[in-house]
Amino acid sequence: MKGKWLALDRWGDVGVGTSVIFIALTLTASSAASVMLSTASDQQQQAELTANEALTEVATGLTVLEVTGHSSSDCSYIISAEVYLRLAPGSPVVSMDDMTLLVTGANVHEELQFGLEAPSADSYQGALVIGNSDISSNWTTLHVLGPGDMAKLVIGSELNPLHLKSGERAQIDFLLPGGTQSMLWINAPDPMSPGWFTLR
């Protein structure tokens, strides 16, 4: 009879041990599940943010409509260039304050920021030519190009000429936030005619 009770005691010990292991596994699984759910949520948010940034980067862009140039009095180099542009189809609005122009040529290398005043050695002048978007009425304070708008960018002036010589070629990069970029090549005609002429 005594042996029978010893066997039952051992079964009880095994049952308690199993319960402890079961509870420990349950708590561990709960913690792991909580961590996995939290990680999945963070990854989903990060994925959505990355997708939105990628979409903006691909969609953001400018379309150059026309480029004109003005020659020096001796027709040896271009004093200034005017670039007419609008948003590319599907592009979100673009703030001129956030756009940098990089002008590179044989005798020119300039990094220009937006300004409302006359172009200088480190700025280009931007003006709204056509304002069809809802945001265009705030151009003087926001400097934002919206859908249907057209802007004119002026690079170089009498005081700070572009110095693109006859027969030379220059590249203009429109650098936008997020690494997006539009590029434009302009060629100074040879021979160069006096006054204004089309560069593109």
C-alpha cells in the first residue's frame, strides 16, 4: 500500500513540473508574439513611408518648354538665359525655395538658389508666368509651382553674365529634394546673333 502512495506522489511531482514548463512556454510565446506584432507594425509603417518617398521621387519632375538666350554686345558669349518650365504630368507641387540649379560648362560652374530679385552670382530669378493652380495666388510668399502653372527662371544678368561662349555647351541640372533631378543641355550658337535667340 505504501508503494502505491509513493507512485501517486511521483505522478503529482511530474504534473507540477509539466505545469511550470507549460506556463513558462505560454509566457515566452506571449512575449514573442507581442514583439513580432510590434515589429510587424513598425515594418508596415516604414514600408508605407518608403513607398510614398519612392513614389514622390519618381513622380516629381519638371518639363522644360522653352529656353532663350541673350548675347553680349559683341556676340561672343551669352549674358543670360531664360528657362520656361512647368510640372511634369503627375508631379506634386515643387517649391522653388527647395530647388537648386547647377550650371556646368567649359567656362562656367555655378550653384544657384532661388531669388525674386535680379540674378546674381549665386542665385537665379524665378517668376510665375501663368498661374492656373489654386496655390498660384500665393506665389509671392510660397514660391510654389502647381499643376497648370508656368514659371520663368532667369540665369545670369549684365552684372553677373552666364559667360557661355559661342559654340560652347552647358548642362543645367534642376536639383530637387529627395534626390530627384531634371537635366537640360543648352548650346550657344556659332555664330551668335545679337539680342535674343532660342537655345532649345
